Amino acid sequence: MGYDPVSLAVIGTTLLSAGSQVAQGAQQRKEAKRQAALAEENAAVAAEAERESANTALKQQKMSFLKSGVTLAGSPLLLMQETFERGERNARNQVRTGAAQSQTLKAQGSAAFMQGISGGFKSVGSAVLQGYDAGMFQKAAPTGTNPNLPASQPAAGTNFDAYQTA
């Protein structure tokens, strides 16, 4: 008994589709990792920009105080410290936001990969069940026997001379 070519084609196509699903999930995970790294990099750039902005504001405050004859002790110093701390806080928030975006993107990529694997296995299982239903995994009946009869009865057209005893 040979295999049904249509069943083989269906199973082969399903296996190709399963492999494609896994590959697509892997590609999505790779892209998510790339985007996650980009989010972290953008956050680092934004944090540095916040620090530079705070430093520029500090320099302007210092020059303004010195031009007006105010010493940098007391209230002016507290104001400058507050400006510096605000800049650092904003920079840390930029880094945290980038890290959170990065983690979200990585999680989405991993989920896409797992979904691809799950879909692939589901397709393979479906193909195996289709093959089983089509009888591809049944043992072929020996030639000259009827698989619908019990094993103790010879099939029609069997040479009865083989069953006679001497």
C-alpha cells in the first residue's frame, strides 16, 4: 500500500507552513531586540540632552548672579542646586522610560517567537492527524489477505493447499 499523493502534499505544505511560522516568529523577535536597543540608545541621548540643558541653565544662572553682584552663597546656591537636581531627575526619567520601552519590545518579540513556535507545532500536529485519518500510518495488509476478516480466516482466492496438513 503506497501513500496517497494528495495527503503527502497536504502534509508537506503544512510542514512548510509550520517552519515559516517559526521563522517569522524568530524574525519578529530579532526586530524587537533591535528596536529595544534603539529605544535604550535614544533614551541615553535624551538623558544627555537633559544634562546639557541643565548645565547650560546653571551657567546662565551663575553668570546672572555674578553680573548683578550677588554672591553664590545661600539662596542663589540653593537655586543652582535645584536646577542641577531637576536636570539629573529628568535625565534619569529618560533612561527609565527607555528601559521600560526596551523591556516591552523584548517581551513582545519573545511572545511573537513563542506564538510562531506554538503555531508551528499546532500545524505539525494537525498534519499528523490528517495523515492518520487518511490512513498513512496504518500497516499495509499482506498481499492476498483481506484486512476486514479476522486473522484466522483465509481471504477469498487464497490457496487452500497451504492450509492442509500432511
